[in-house]
Amino acid sequence: MTTRAGFVALIGEPNAGKSTLTNLMVGAKVSIVTHKVQTTRTRIRGVAIEGDSQIVFVDTPGLFQPKRRLDRAMVAAAWGGASDADVIVLMIEAHRGVTDGVKRILDGLADLPKGRKVALAINKIDRVEAPVLLTLAEKMNEAFPFEKTFMISAEKDRGVDDLREWLAQELPEGPWLYPEDQIADLPLRMIAAEMTREKLTLRLHQELPYQLTVETESWQEREDGSARIDQMIYVSRDGHKGIVLGKKGETIKAISTAAREEISEFLGRPVHLFLQVKVRENWQEDAARYSEMGLDFRDGN
């Protein structure tokens, strides 16, 4: 039996649907999904099996114009994920077309080493009519020599099977990179922290900027099969701490409940989750925090 294995990098602008597609392909929630942009901070790898092929998805942070150190480190991580991959899939949104951001990404693709396989996935196809889609596909293929173009809706699971089957055939021959039952190479501590951060992002909406991070400080396995998880939410200023806690602690209680339920479902066993909030004014300039998120502090320069 000939087996194949390799890395597939999903790149695109923030909110293009990369995390949704990763989770759909893998069949489990390994990547944070919210309606807000720039939520994926690290290159989360999800592992999918298609026939005799093992596809390792690198869900990169969205590519955007960076302003802060954290932004620059995220963009560097995204391009790093692309340059290391066997196959790259550029995801764009059907209803937004060829934006300035997409043009910048096309310029970046042109700078990658020659011979890299790059496919185009036009996502959210349910939002536009067929003629618009065809025109967009033509424009994109005139701008860059894509190996193949796929019309998909990651949210509605349309066209995704064709993309998965094509990717499986394009990967290099070789042994599988991970055990068959492993779906992600992120430590469980980081996955749990990402799940809590997603709940914070969803609950707080516009109230809190992207100046918070979550760390799993301790993880204790209990004799009854459950796990006790202690996490710290770092915010940049005192005012943010009050927002996260909420009136009489109601906000953090709701976030804790939602995160606990999701982590428990992911692990398949009971979880006791304890959250605390701490102000750390300059955490975005702290190299250790970047390491926790899987980013390189030096890339933010």
C-alpha cells in the first residue's frame, strides 16, 4: 500500500473561513472560530485522513496589514506556514472578490520558491450568483497560475470533499507523520486555552480589543478520570479586567461554563475549569507570551 503524508497551509485574509475549513476537514474543533477577525494567532495543525493519505492542515493567522508587534509576528507565522507546506490553498471570499488584501497575498505567493503547489478555494459561494463566481475565478487565475480552483462553502460543507480528495493525491509519498487517532499537534493545554479565548471573544464582542490572552497554568489528572484545569486570562489594563469579570462576576462565570463544556466535550470526560484574570500591561512585548502562543517574538520587529 502506498501511503502519502504532508502539510497543507490554508492562507487568506482574516475571516476567509480557514478555521472553519480546518475543523470541517479534521472532523473536530481544533481551531478557534469566531465572527471576529485575527482570532487565529498560531499555526494550528489539524490532521485529517483521506484514503491512504494523511493531510496535516496548517491553519495560519489571517494575512493583513500589520501595525503592532503581535500583528507582525502573526503575519510572519502565516507566511512561515505557507513556505514550509507541501501544498498551499489560498482562500478568498466569493462576495468580497479581489480585495487589496488578496492582491498583497498574490504578490507574496509570487515571492515563494518556485514549484510550490498552490490551489485556489473560493469560499462562501452561496452568497453570490454563478456568473460572479466564474468571473472571479478567471480574474484570480489570470493573476496567478493556480494548480486548481475549487468553489466551496466551508460553513455548509459544499465542494469540500473534492478539495480534500485532490489534496490527498497531491501530497508526497511517504509514511504518516502522526498516529492515526491524533487530530492535532498542539498540546492539550494550548487547545484548552484557545477554547477559553474563543468564548471570551464571542462574549465580549466590541467591548474588549484583542489585548487579551489565555494561558493554561496547571492541568491535574484526577483519579475519577476528570481533569482540573487552571487558566489565567491576561489583560492589558485594569479597565479590561472589570469587563472580563462583569457585574458580580457574571461574565466570567458564563465564559467559564461555556469553555468548560466545550473542553469537556473535546476531551470526552468531565473537566473542572478555574479562571482568573490578571493585568499585565505590556504582555504584548513579553517574549515568553509569544512562545506560549507558538509565535516568534523576533518576527514582530
